[in-house]
Amino acid sequence: MPKPVVREPLRSNSRSNRARILATARQELGRNPDVTLEEIARAAGVVRRTLFGHFPGRAALLDALAEEASEALRGVVARKPDGVEAPERALARFVLSIWSVGDRYRLLLALARQDLGMERVSEVLAPARDEATAVLERGQHAGVFHDHLPAVVLSSALEALTISLLESVNAGTWEDDGTQTAVATLVAAGVPEKEAAAVVEGVASEARAEAADAADA
């Protein structure tokens, strides 16, 4: 009876190559969805055989990127403060968190039609979209956000705004660390501009303090 095949863990250099290929693919596909695997390998500084050793074809590479994005987005959605947060603060925190994984988010939407398919992309984005819709619904019930659109429709519109602003940053026509996008999102949702700016600054300051504490720990 043949022995079962045991998969050996990736060696450190192999893991490094895989991570570099994924990071490069994310960047190159974000610029040009039609980029070839050979061009990605060249940009990553590896030979074609190395890339194909990790990803047998374009579909395998894109699926790995989708799974990476899914993990990143699930991590963002899972990071919540204890207790119930005011809707405007929750939305600001959500946008700032999404911005940190914005390249993955934008890439998924760019590849949705021609490669991954809308069903797969919707599956990956579902946790983030559900969270945004839930926050908006809560804010609408509290009278904080506009209620002339259903929360799910407003969520879709705000997602499009975020993606557009991400693309402006990637194109070099605008600079933002996520705070201006968070303010724009709150304003579009119905929060007065000055109040939106104050909310975002408060949430961003807390996030910076938490990051500093984590670094010192």
C-alpha cells in the first residue's frame, strides 16, 4: 500500500519568493489587468519557472490573490472596539481600516469581470460589505446618516467613492492616508463636514495610539 504524500512546509526562501510574487502581482495587476505571468515574474525578480512552481497558471495566481484579500478583509472587519460604537465613529473606523488593505480591495474589483467572476468577488467582499451595510442601517435608524436610499444601496455608492479615491492615489493625482477618504465618506453618508472631520481625527488618533502601544509591547 503506497504511503500517503506528506506536503513539506515551504522553506523560508520559497515562502519569501511566494510572498514577493503575490505582492508584485497585486501591484502589476492593479496597474494593468492584462499583464502576463512572464511580466509579473520579471517584475518580481524571479525566473518564470519559479513563478510557475508556486502558481501553475494565471487562475491559480488570481485565486491566491483573492484568498489573500479575503483574509485581509476578514481581519479588518474583525477588528472592533469593545461595546457598541456610535455609527459615525464605526463608519470612520471601517473606512480607515479598509484603506490599509485598499490595494487588495481595488484589485479584486478590477479583476472581477474578466478573471475572477462577480460571484467569487462578491463572496470575498461579503464580510466587508455586510459590515458597512449594518453600520449604515444603524446610523440611519439613529438619524445620523441619510435615509433617502436603502442602506445596501448607500453602501454600494460609498464603496464606489472609496475605490475612486484609491485609484486617484495610485495614479499619483492625490495624496491621502485614508483620513480624507473617511471624511468624504461620512459627508456623503450625511454627516456635516466639520463634525465628520472631528470624528475621523478622533478615531485616527486612537488608532495611532493603539499601534504605538502594540509596537512597544
